[in-house]
Amino acid sequence: MPMFWDTATMQFSGRTMTAAVITQLPCYTRIPLGFWREMIATPPSLSHLRRQGPASAPPHGKFAACSLPQTPGNGGGLALPAGPCRRATTTRPAMSRRKPVSGSLSAAGPAHGRQAVLSRFFHSTGSLKSTSCPTEAAAKANHGSAAPSASTAQPHLPPLVATEVNKGKKRPLEKDGPVKKKAKKVQEKEERNDLVMPGNPEPKKCLRTRTVSKSLEKLKEFCCDSAVPQNRVQIAPLQERFAVLPKCTDFEDISFQRAKNAISSEDSKSQVNQKDSQFGLSHRTHENLQKTSDKPSNKRSKSIYTPLELQYIEMKQQHKDAILCVECGYKYRFFGEDAEIAARELNIYCHLDHNFMTASIPTHRLFVHVRRLVAKGYKVGVVKQTETAALKAIGDNKSSLFSRKLTALYTKSTLIGEDVNPLIKLDDAVDVDEILTDTSTSYLLCIYENKENIKDKKMGNIFIGIVGVQPATGEVVFDSFQDSPSRSELETRISSLQPVELLLPSDLSEQTEMLIHRVTAISMRDDRIRVERMDKVYFEYSHAFQAVTEFYSKVVDDIKDSQSFSGIINLDKPVICSLAAIIRYLKEFNLEKMLSTPENFKQLSREMEFMTINGTTLRNLEILQNQTDMKTKGSLLWVLDHTKTSFGRRNLKKWVTQPLLKLREINARLDAVSEVLLSESSVFGQIENHLYKLPDIERGLCSIYHKKCSTQEFFLIVKTLYHLQSEFQALMPAVNSHVQSNLLQTVILEVPELLSPVEHYLKILNEQAAKIGNKTELFKDLSNFPLIKQRKDEIQEVTDKIQIHLQEIRKILKNPSAQYVTVSGQEFMIEIKNSAISCIPADWVKVGSTKAVSRFHSPFVVENYRHLNQLREQLVLDCNTEWLDFLENFNKHYHSLCKAVHHLATIDCIFSLAKVAKQGDYCRPTLQEEKRIMIKNGRHPVIDVLLGEQDQYVPNSTNLSDGCCRQYI
């Protein structure tokens, strides 16, 4: 039988193959989907086709297909049906042939050909020429297979890619009846066409061109619909499928994309079902467009946002500059760009879930990951669930999503609360100091420039006001000063405070911006200073003055006529502007309460009390850090720091950066150090032992003051304070008789009285419940908590009803020894052996079972147990409310307790200086009013410690006076 086949050289993904169109034999072969799309998108020109003989186009809708070899990058192939065709052989270079597959077409012999391949038999712009008779075509085909034309051959490329036969789709050769029938029908159809075409070849050419066009349309349809039906909507180009996910801060209108998605969805449906009329398509497109527009959809994908994603988007719109940790059951999840940042910074896994990238962390590790993100300079928000399952079941929104809200925001300066405080994980105060080693000042510093004087502005001189707040300790400092173009005064304040966060207006002078850039570029403690910008509108004096007066009039009602309030209003204009910005910023974190007491405000540069050390001097003398690696080791503070407590260490830093100026105060401090150094009394040893391993009481009290503490932290702080109060109370007789220093006597004797209120609050608490965070059993005496008492009475009443119902259950089961069992948190279950399950009434609810027993709830238990769970969850909410009121009542003693902690810090610093004096054989200096410095055999304290026992340092003597001759060197 003559064979009609075409060969064409086709390139796909850098590979070349020779394909043959087989036009009779029905078979199934495989071809990659990407190959079909490539071939359809870029049809070859007629010059690329090499014709070996007259080709007979396959019938409409029938195709043979070729398959690329299965390779890792191939992506597999698609099984395509091939119509009736004649067998063809393919040529390939000398290589090892594949082993024949049993039951395949190769059983008929090599002349029949094993592989079916596809030829590009269409032209991009013109029509194909008519073919000659079959006999000539056969001769040319046989001749061409042996010697292909040199004009079109490409010897440097492999001429053929072997095809594979899908054994699951092909028909066996033994049952060739349908094949013969189809071949017969095709021959009859060709004979009818031949009767018409000899007299007029043009209709035949048009018919074949039209057949090719229809075949091409079918091929396009097959490529579009060759995927699994349920996944057809997801088929998209690679660039679209792997497009960048929408950023979490991008919330533009997506109505246009909804319409586009709806129309494209209808277009895909029209390709599947071509029998639909044009009106039907338009009608369904309009209906689906209305349906799709009812739900918000992702503008970069066709999927609809989930309810949780919609909730996240709404919260993200309100806090676009924060990384949100969303509580979802037992873990916290990040979404979108937040998830990518968290994955990069926390080294956790990030993956695609619905429309957003997502990452998650366990709830018990929240404080670790939040601290790590904050240390990198990010603002982190914690979003928690505000509903419980039992209360939601009886609410109006029982079928909706759990409601959530932002409960806390954290930055470097506002890292306060039980979510980030490791104290909540500790039960023993001895281990606290091993974990809580962060003794940095954590200042938030706001800077504002007064630009009213145009002349000074041109010269570079400017009047600056600053307000520094330390939310972790409640300290507030302010200052205003005239600064030169070098901004040396501002640099001095920044170097002294060492802030971790700067709050700046949107526009600053060029000189100030240069200083800010230089300061923030320096890495301190492996991280940099965070900069927060605020609109300059909030720094304007008219707006700032109104904001400050409204804040203080609302916070404290009786402060309007007080001297402290008038002192705030009479501050310099730049300070008022900075204070207003600080108030607005801290309101976002619910920390503005610390500014409500103007008595705590301290001016940073008090020339009559403290010495102001220039920033350049602090840096060159290496007071706080060395100039080599910017760390504390090798600095003066490192030499002097032998403190036992965190709050004592922060106080010593103030002493070093703000030396005293008044002679009386200096001598009082020297007297205290000398007495500790020379005294033989055991009082100081006992006090030092009490200071050892104390938690950071100062920060703990501030956390309590802001009502952000946990029960564990509160109990730890109060218990520590009570222990100190009792120990210092026992030492009072010995202090009165043995301590001579006025400074030491004052600070030691005042501590017991200042700490006396904590005993009352400690007796109220249940220690075991406080350590595990159980607020429902936290208070021993409920006489002061009537709401909790009432709720517990209701719970007890329902519990008694269920217990009484047990008698009725015993009668029903005829088992007087039946008891309730509790398994995996499920209470009040009746356990029955599976062999006796027939005695259970039909209306009982089966809760669980094993191979041996089954557990049930009676209808009465089901109803009352649901009510009991609702009361229990309501009790938790009531206890949280009472807990906040309890903390508010405790905060009445906040200032007295802070004063006691300050006394303890002073004692710790004096002990530290005494230890330094003892180790280095220092002598006490003698201070006089005359302006003279005389040092004999002086040794540099830092170098002396660094050299150690080598004793290579040579002492030096110094003699400087006001009236003597001086010489410049």
C-alpha cells in the first residue's frame, strides 16, 4: 500500500526533531503540552517544510502526535488520539534502539513504524499546494526516505526524537475490525472527493486548506482542554502562575480585575463547549461577572480571598508599617510580605497558602521571635483572638470567623509586656538574671528644631528641643539648647542617652540629617538605631500645645492648678513640640500613661548639679565603649561596673556620664564608698547577698504600671520586694548602730517603709495559680471580687446538677457503681463495654470509643455541660477584668516602690565602686574649693586592668593649677 507522509524539521526548547504525519493507523502517543503551545504560537513558514511527496491531510479532528523523550525538564507528555493513517517509518542516526514494548504496534514489524509523529503541514499566511497522485507520492516517499534532500537537511542536529506509545490508550492489533471500518470510510470519502477534484483542482486545494484550518483549530482546542477537568482553570503561563505574590501593603481597587477574571473564565468555557450560541455566552458572562464582583478576589490570581485573609487585609490597612503576628489556634501566622520577612530574619519556612505566602511560629515561642524581629529594627504587632469557642457558639456570629484585634505593638524602645518578657517562663528568681541580661537604657528620643529665626537658620545655628522617654523604666528627660552647625550639643545628648529609637519630623536641616545618618550608621550591640518619621504637622507649636494641654487635663483632673502642670506648659517651644509627638506616638502602644506625672520629668543638662560631658569627649576618652569594636569592654564603664543588679548597672552608667558638681554630694558618695571599703561590720555583706541574683525589679514595676504583665511576673516581682522588705527590716538595728555614712543610712533605712504595701497584695494571691497563670484561682479571698464569686457560684450550681443526674443514669443502666469519667478533657462521660452497649438509650450521644469500651453523654449532660463550658469561659473573661482592676489598685504605690528600687540601685553602685577601689589599691581623693589638680603616681584605670598582672604600666604624676605657668606641647 502506498504511504503518504510529510517530514519537517521542528525546533523546541533547543532540540530538533524530524516528524512524520501518519494518516491512517489509529494510535495514542504522548507529547508535552508546552510543545503544542510553542508550535501553535509560532507556525513555521512554507520554506521550512521539506516535502517528500504529496501529503494527505488527516480528517477533521484526527491527529497523530509525537512525544519527546521523558526527561526531568520535559514535564511529561499528553496522550493525543490519532486518526486513520498509513504507517510510516522514521529515520534516525545510528544509535541503540529501544526495546520493543510487548503488545505495541511494533509487533507488526519495522515497516509499520513504532512512533507516530506530527508534521507542521500548515502555512502561516498562504494555502498549501495540491498534491499529486498517490502512486507518485509513494515513489517519492520511498526515494526520499533513503536520500533526503540536501537543501533542507540539517546535519548538525539530530533528525528525529523518538516517540512513545501510550499502552493504556492504544488499540491492540488483534482487534483490527474498527480500524478497517474507519479506513474503509476514509477511502470512500477520498474517492468521492477525487470524483469532484480532477476537473477542478482549485476546490480540492480550498478543501484541503479548509481542512488544515479546522484541524489547527481542533489542535488549539485540544491543547487548551488537555488538562484534567478540575484543574483547567488553574492552567496558565508560567510567568502568570509563578508571578510575585501581592504585597501586603498593596490594596488598590480590584473591580477591573474581577471583570477580567470573569470574562476570561467564560472564554475558557466557550472553548470547551463550542455549541453554545453567542447570545448564551454573553448572557452567562454577564451573570458570572455579577456573581464574581460580589466577592473580593485577589487581583493577581483567580482565587477568592479566604475570610482569614480578608481579616488580615483589613488589619494590615490600619498598620501598614508593622509586621503582624496573627494568632490562629496554637500558632501565630505571618502573611504576604510579612511572611517573607519573617522567613528571612527568623530562618523559618515560608510557603504559599491560598493567595498569600505564609509562615508560622508556635505560641510558646512568640516572645523569642518578636524580640528577634524587633532587634532587626522592625515594628511588630501581635493580633490575638478575642472570642472563645463556647461563647461564640451562643453568639450571633457563631458561623463566622473568630474575631481578632491588635493587642500589642513592639519596637526597640517599647518592648514591654508578657508577650516579650522572659520572666513569665520562670518560677525561681535565682534563674532570672541568667536570661534577663538586657541592661540597655532603651531610650526613645524625639528631636525637633525651631526654625523661626531665619538668620540663624542661614548660618546653620538652630535651637533644638528634645524629649527622651524610657518606657521600660518610666524615666522621662528633656532638654533645649542652642546648637552650632556642627551639631555638637545634639551629638552630646545622643551619646549620653544612647537611644535605641529616634522619633523625627519629616523635614530636618541638612546638618542634623547628616548627624542622624552618621549616628544610625554605627552598629551598636549588633544592631542599629531605629528611626521613625512623623508628619511635620504634628510638630507645629499650635497643634502641639493643644495636644499637650488636652492630654494632661484628661489624664489627671486635679493637676490644672498644680505647679507641675504649669511647669509643663512653660517649657520651651521645641520641647513642647517634641512632647506632643512623643504623646501621639506612645498612644499607639498604650504607653502614654508614663507621661502623666510631670514630677518625674528631669532636665538632662542641669549645669548646677551635673557636669555635661561633650559627645566627642565621651567617644575619645572611651567612657562608655571602646573605639575599636564599639563594645563596652575596654571602656571606663567596664572597669567600674561590678554591680549585682540590672537597675544598679543602669544607675552606674548615669553616674559615669553625669558626674556630680556639688562638693557636698561628691564627699557624701566618697564617704559611703570608704565606709563599705574599710568597715568590718557584717551588715554590708548581708545586704550585698540580698542584692545578688535579683530580677530586674525596675522593669517589672513599669510593666505592672502599664498593666502589661502576666501573673507569673507580678508574683515574682511582689514576692521579691516582700523578701527585701523583710530582710532590710531585720537589719535596721544593725544599720543604726554600725553605719556612719549619711547616704547609706538614708537609703537603707527608707527601703522597708517604702516596700511595706507589697505584703497585702502578696497575701491575696494564690502562689500555685499565679505560677501557672491560672487567673480563675488566683485570688484566695473573693470578698473583694464579687463578680468572680458570683460566677463561681453559678458554675458550682450546674456542676451539682450534673452530679445529681448520675443517680438517674445508674437507674437507667441498672448499674449502681456507674461513675463519670474524664478523657482528653471531656468530662462527665459514661463508659460502657462494647459488649453491653445495647443497654444505652437511643437518644444518648456517643462521644468516643476504643476497642473495648464506648463513652456516652446523656441529653441532660449534653445540655448542662455546654452551659457549664460557657460559664467557665465567662469566668475567664471576668477574671481578666478583675485582674486589670487589681493591677490598677496596685499602681497607686508605683512611685514609692520605684523610689525604693532607686535606693537599692544606689547601694549597688556604692558596693561596685568599693570593690574597684579594693582591687586596684586606689586611695580616696581629697577635694577642695581651689582650682588645682594634683595626682601622684597615677595609673590609667583601663590600661591597668587590661595589662593585668604583667605590671608593665609606668605611673605618672600630674600637677595642674590655675595660677601657675602653662606650656603648650
